[in-house]
Amino acid sequence: MGHLLEVKDLEVKFALRMGDLTAINGVSFTLDRGERLGLVGESGAGKSVTGFAIINLISKPGYISGGTVIFDGRDLTGLTGEGMRHIRGNLISMIFQDPMMTLNPVLTIGTQMVETLQAHMNISRKAAEKIALEKLRMVQIPSPEKRLQQYPHEFSGGMRQRIVVAIALLADPALIIADEPTTALDVTIQAEIMELLLELCESEGTGLILITHDLAVVSQVTQKIAVMYAGKVVEAGLTEDIIDNPLHPYTQGLIKALPDGRNPGTRLNQIPGVMPSLIDIPPGCSFHPRCTIRGDICRYESPVLREIPGYRNMAACHMLGLKKEPTEKDRAE
Amino acid sequence: MKDRLIDIKNLVKHFDISGGLLEQLAVSKGRIIRKQTVVRAVNDVSLFVNPGETLSVVGESGCGKSTLARTLLGLYQPDGGEIYYRGDRIDGLTQKEMLPYRAKMQMIFQDPYASLNPRMTVQQTLEEPVVFHNPSISGSEVKDRVAGVMQQVGVDPAWTDRYPHEFSGGQRQRISIARALMVDPEFVVADEPVSALDVSVQAQILNLLMDAQEQRGLTYLFITHDLSVVRHISSRVAVMYLGRVCELAPTTNLFESPGHPYTRALLSAIPDLYDRRHKYIKLKGEVPTPIDLPSGCVFHGRCPYADGRCSREIPALNHQGKAVYVACHAVEEGRI
Amino acid sequence: MKQWERFKNSYFLHSFKHDWVAIVCFVVLLILILLSILAPVIAPHNPYDTASTDIMNAEMPPSWMEDGNPDFVLGTDIQGRDLLSTMLYGLRLSVMIGCGAVALQAIIGIFIGMISGYMGGKVDAFLMRIADVQLSFSTLMVAIMISAIFQVAFGVGRYEQLAVPLLVLIIGLAEWPQYARTVRASVLGERNKEYVEAARVIGLSPARIRWRHILPNTMSPVLVISTIQVANAVMSEAALSFLGLGMPITKPSLGSLINSGFEYIFSGSWWITLFPGILLVVFVLVINLLGDWLRDVLNPKLYKG
């Protein structure tokens, strides 16, 4: 049996007045059943676009310009209308940063859950309500019978996100895509939601793609990590490998830039400059203007994600795994 | 207490959000009554800031930390309590009386997209505070000062004619810091200055803030919800919950041996890169609203150690030795 | 020079160049405004010169029709004035009254809206109730009242000379609440932004914060409603003149021309009403279309790259 999800060379472009902008450029990764993957990157890296592209929800002027998304043996990029709707919400659910993107403010929680169920399954209102109650219990909402009659605004931020998780679980999906699900929440609530998500994915055998900028959060939840930069995956591997032995200079910089409480008061490691905007992605390796180990080749040739000899991580960097290639710095010295 | 830069005593700030008179009227038991809705944002907060230190105020959204900062700077009028700056009382001053302190106390804001006037160039934004506080200053002197500060915050002084929308978020935050530094302040309140920024840019800004502190001898009041940032930059930490300070301690003490049960829960919830799948202390229930504060200790409804006394009596912020202050009956009684 | 460079590369100019409706409207508007400004130079006759008009020429059809006279391209009105010239002069009056009234509305409205939005509370409630009261009087009622007061104070005789400022005053007073509400709404949005707090931390006076920091940031919606208000003011003026409350027939605006022709429309002299009518519709239409375009361009929510 193949992978649950196989994203291959996915490419998304936005048709704008100055021409097409490439938002993600050749993103590939795989996810097995019940596996959890963290898609990590800073704003503008293309991680959310990747999430939307998987469920074919790129809105105009964006479009998928290349690559495939094989979910359970079917290519989703070609699906439209009815076929995609069957997948979305049924087999793949999405959780957003803002719960109000999922919840309709003028309908009760119960109505929304029942309608979602009835849209995907041919069941009675009674049966749907029973499933809704069960899911609310799963996300540990106290007195769920009473809560079903309430409107979204009657819940706190953390409770709303729990309900969104419950809605995502309604149809027992095989995959949940969670886009910054706890960014808007306080740390104590973030810890609760993340634990909940983790426990549910483990007990139900659900796959999870966690899209976030927060490496620390990802490290608690996922088995695999893919680090994105300027529309590409620059490093991918097992969570512990990425965190403990990052290879790509960007991943290294990112981890070292986090204040971790071990050396208070000292200067933090900073990556110079900022991530390029989509309009002016540099030629060659898009990270090279900020990179400390760049060589000549980085200026004109874009590196591909490859296995690095002697390591388990995959990384897209020319300068890794070389015997001895003089870097610019070496040459200057 | 002359050696304290800032001394806040029993500060109270409430917001009346009940709206117009008509909206306040309600019918209760057949009679028309006037009902007012008051948000108790800051309740009886006492704090002090020593010169040269970084005091961080942490807490979750709605705990009153931003209100505290804004009241301290006179953006809100306090409803009770006193604020001292180097021993001079500064609350309730008129606009004019406040002016000399305005140049000493500055603020850096959270949202780099909203904190700069979009219709003013960088030059205009930066020179306004200087010219306002030193009307006699010459034009070339202002230009030099703008260029100098821009250099210090790492923005190319050749870009002074540009408008804020031409800069990235990190650069805007640098300009925002430059504006605060223009008047040569002693005390800077930084309200979530890095929360809106990406990790790699966040490190740049934190470094800049630490450098500026070292070069200019600044004192910071740092408002944030990000505990790893707090641990990195502050000398002391005040933890707030529902408008009250529940713990005030030097950073190392706080992170190594948190006293208050809320501080313990909060610290345990920080995800740690190298401690994967660690267990956090789960609190029961939810944060009550500041409109309807619980009696006694505001935390008692969620506290695993609460007893009868906690629900009746408000705990005072007690000295626990070594500059550690905790507002908890259980700690005071030695139960935890 | 730098400003010009910036303008040349702006999204504003770009979207203008790619919207043919906006270009056509802008060109037509420009032509109409030029025509109205240059009316005394380009009009073949001077309709205000009673010596040069001849009642014998009254109600002449356009030149291409039977009985037409090549001297009067679009025919003549009931007093024997050349219709084309009268229309050009009328357009001139309409534009003057429209712009004057909008300037007055803007001054009153921006001031009240700014105070109202910034101060909030009781001041806000009081000023906005005044605006509500003002809005519940129609322009017509305001016109009747002010005209009545005016005629008692100055006598009917001087009405003709003072009609233009009077109409500016009437339309200006009747519609300032539009501005006040728009400005108040954007001030409410701006006043809690962090740059305003930063200005307060610096210690700037409330007046300076209001006019130097907040006001420039409320100008986009003001610009948009200004275009629409000019069109509205021209329409109001035409309506008032049509009802006989506006410009006298000796100094006709487009509205009074339409009115004067209306009585003769069934006796066959359709052109006296039709041509000024078309001119009025075209003028108002291009302004409104430009206003719509401007609203789309300046709306930051619709702004894309």
C-alpha cells in the first residue's frame, strides 16, 4: 500500500498584472497513514499556500501550475466540483487560525455540525446529532448537550478552536490540515489544543499536516518536519534530526535565532536580511544572499532537495556533503 | 524609594463599556434599573522598576498588561493609585506638566504596520518628537540626529524620504524604535515589540533592543506573552492574571522555582524544542471575564491548591525573600 | 520630481490606464470642465447680453432641421437666446455652484466629523444628532426656508445677483452631514491606531494630533464622496432651479433651462429641454463613474499588489 498523501513537484502561481508570481515552486513530500508532518517556515514561505493547494482551494488569481497531489491513489489536482467536495471535509479536513473562518456566527454549533454531517452522509438529524455529541465529548467540551444549542460568540477563543477540531473530526477524516491552529491563542490554551490534537490523531489514526511558524510547537507534535523558505522545501527529515542536527544553513539559523533560555542576555544569532518577497526571488539558491556558507554555484544554480551523505535529513543546499569546497569566506581569507 | 525609576502603587484602571444611558437601562423584577458594565482591567497593581533593568510583564490576553503600560505612560487616566517617576508623582498631571516626563518615557508598539503614520515620511516621523521637545534646535542638527539614530537602529539613512509602506515589518519596527530613541529617553515601554515579527527578524530586533539598552543605559518595561523572549532579555518578571500581579521575581528565580500556581502552569505550557512531549499542568475551567471578577483570589476557580480562604480573601503580594514576591495564600501558609 | 516619479509608478495610475471606462469618463469630464471655464471665449453668443438677443428668434429649431438657422446650431430658447451658448454658460454656473457647495460641505463636515469622532462621548452624540436633524430636512425645505429669509432680508430685487452664493449656501448646509459621518467613521477607525498613541506618548497636543496625524489618513474616503457629492450638488441645483427655487431665467443654469423648455415641450420645442438635459445627465454620469472607480482604487481591501 502506498502513501496516504504524496505531493510531488507541486507548483502554484499567482497571475498578477506584472506577470505570474511563483508562490510555491516544486514542493514534494509524503505522508503515511496516521503520520504527522510539520510544515514550518516564516510568513511568505508558502506553507499556507501548500496547505490550500493540497485540497485544491487556491483562490483566484492563484492556480496550480504543475505537480501532483496523490491522495489515497487519486490525483487531487485534476478534481473539480463534486469530486473535490467529497474529499474535502470527508476525507481531508482543514483547521484554520481563526475559528470564525470555519464557524458561521448566525447558526448554532449543533446546526452547523449536523448540516456538515448531512452534507457528506445520508443520515437522519437524530443520528447526526448523536455523532456531533460524541465528537464534542472527544474534544472535551463540558456539557456538550447544552453547548450544541449555543452560538459561536458564546464560546471563548480556546473553546471555539476545540469546536473547530470537533467539526474537523466529524467525518472521521484520514487527514487533517491544521494551518496555524493555535497562533491566535494563549500558551496555556495552545498547550491544551495541541495535546488534544495529538491525542486524537494518535487514537483515531488520523494523519496531520501542521502548518506553523513555531518550531517549538511542531517539535511537540509531529514525527516529520519540512522546512520551507521562499516557496521551496529546503530541509526535510525526522523531527528529532531536524531539531537536534539541522543541516541547511537556514534551518540552523532559525533554530539558533530562538531564545531558548539557555544563555539569557546574550546576543541572539540573527540571520541577516529578510526573506525575499515573491516578486524578487534571487536567482540560484533563494537563500544565498543571507547565507554564511554560500559558494559560487549558489548564485546561479538552484539546489534540489537531496540526501546528504552521512545524514538522515534531506536538504536543498549545494554546500552540504562536499569533501572540501572553498567557500567565499575561505577564499577571502 | 528615591532610587526607583518607576514606582506604581495600588494602580486601578477600569473601563466603562456600558455605552449610552439608554443602553444601560434594564428591567429587573418589574423595575427599571441602570446597569453599568465595567471592565476591571487593572486592579490594585503595585510594581517598581529599578534604573537600568528590564522588567517584563507577562500574562495571557486580557490580563491587563497593556492597560498597565498605557496607564503608566498617561495614555489612560488611572481610576486609583499613584505613579511615581524618580520620586515625582506623575499621575493626574496636565498635558503641560507632563511634558518634561514625555521626553524621558517612550513607547514601542506591537504592530509595525499601525504604529507609523502612513502619510509621513521616515524623516517627518523621526524629527517630529525632537523638534517638538526642542523647538530651538537647528535644522541641520535635527538631520544629523535623525541620521545618527537611523544608523544605530540599522536603517540606511539614505531612505529618510520614504514612506512606511516601502519598508518590511522588521524595518518598520526599527523605525518605530528609532522614533522612541529620538528624544533620548531613559525609560522605554515596549508593548509586544516582537510578537508580530518572524523568528529570524525577531532575533534582529531583540538584539537591537539589547544593544540600545547597553549603549544608552535604557530601562525597559517589556510587555509580552512570549515567555522564551522574557527569559532571554529580562532581569525581573511580573506575572499578571486578571488585572493583578500574582508573582514578581528575578528571572532566574521565576523560571527555576516558580511560586504561584498560575506561574507554574504558565511555564509548563511553553513548548520546549529539546524537551519533546513534556507534560504540562492542565488548568481546569477557563479564564473568567474581567467584567465579573471572582471573589477572593482571582485564580481560585482554576487553582489546584485553592481552599476556602482563597475564595474569600484577596491574597496580598508578599515578600518571599530574595526579591521574590508572591500573591498566594497557599504559598504564604507553606501548603505548596 | 520625486513625487512625479512616485506617481508614475503608482498603482493609482496603473489601474487608471487599464480601465477604459475611467479614461473615457476622465476625458469627457475634462472637456466639459474646459468648455464651462472657456464658455465666454468659445460660445458663439453671449446669452447674458439682452441687447444682442432678439425675441423674434425665439424657439428656433436646431440648424439641421427645417426652419433652422445656421447661426444657432442647437436652436434657440423661448427668449431667442442661442441654446448652445446658454447651455455652456449654464454648465459653467452648475459647475461653480457644485464645487462651491461641496467645498462648503467639506469644510463644515470635516470639522464636525473630526471633533465628533475624536472627542467621542457626549460631544459626539450631540453633534451626530444635529447631523441627523439636518439630514431629515430635505434640500428643498432648506432652500425654501433660506430663500424666504433671504428675500425678507434683502428684497426680491437683489435675488438675481446673489443667487449663486445663495445656492452654494443652501446646498452646502443641506448636505454636510454626509461628510461629517464619513469623516467621523474613519476618525473612529484611526484614533485608536498605534501611531496616534505614539503621537500622544511624544506629548503632542490633541489639536495637532487631530489635524496633522489623523486628518491626512481620513482623506481617501473624503475624496471619494467628494466626487459623488459634486454630482449630487449639481443635481440638487438643477432640481431647485427646475422648481423655480434656483437660478433665475435671466441667468439660467442647466436646471432652469430644462424648466423653461418644459412648458414648451408639448408645443414641439423639445430641444430646449432635451439638450440641456443630455448635458446634465452626461456630466453627472461621468462624475459618478469616476467616483466609483476612485472608490475601488482607494479601497485598501481591494488593493492587490
